Amino acid sequence: MGRLSRIIVIALLAVLATPAAPARAAYGSDLPVSIDVYGQGVKLSGAYGSIAFDDGNAKYRYTIAVCWQSSYSRPTLYASVNGAWRSPLPVTPGTSVSIPQCTGQASLLSGEVTPGGTVANVTITVDGVKFNPPNSTYHTNSAFYDNPYN
């Protein structure tokens, strides 16, 4: 084997031995989020936007406007991954927006969540409080989103 052939073989072996960069997971189509919360016949709050899953089954992203219409307190947006206990999604930095589904205030929330492990599904929940002095009642509504990649 000539000197040039050995150099080519060594160069090829070096290329083959170099680890490939990990593939970046891509997000699938946005799934629509449209959740209304009513209490005693009055619209209290809502959540409107989208959620998408990555094709690596490891994370999801969301862009959701949380509506504060007639709720006594500011609504909270929650997420539950794979049926686990729900956790509040961050409300800051929320951007104030106007949306047609709400006559009150709305905050646009967005983020990417990597909870660890496989993300098989996510349940999005929003709450609201109906206040009738001297009592108040707590109300929620949810929507289930199945990860299309598993």
C-alpha cells in the first residue's frame, strides 16, 4: 500500500470514528387549544392557542392566551404530563393581548417543557373562581392532547 493510500485510509477511519452530532428533534403540527371555564352559567376564564410535540417524545411547546373574563381571581394554566399531578405553567413573562374569545384581559404565555422521560400526552387545565358573597366556587376545565409520535 502506498503512502497516499495509507493517508486516505487513515482519513476515512478518522471520519468514521468521529461521533455524529445528535439529531435535533423537530416539532409536529400545532394542535389547537380551546378551553372555556364556566361557573353558574357565567364564563369565568379560558385558554386559547396551540400545543405541539417533538418527534423525539421528550418535550412539548405551547403558545396559549389565558383569558380572565369574570373570574374573581386571575386564572391559572396547568399542565399534566402522562397523567401526573398537574403543575402550573409559568405566567410570566405573559404578554397582554386582546382575543375574540374573551371580553376581559388575556395574557399570552409560551414556552417549551422538557419534563424528563417520554412525553406520551399532556392535559391542559385552566381554572376560574365564581364569587357570590359570602361564598366562592372553584371551577376548572381541561383538554387532553395525545402525542402523535408514540
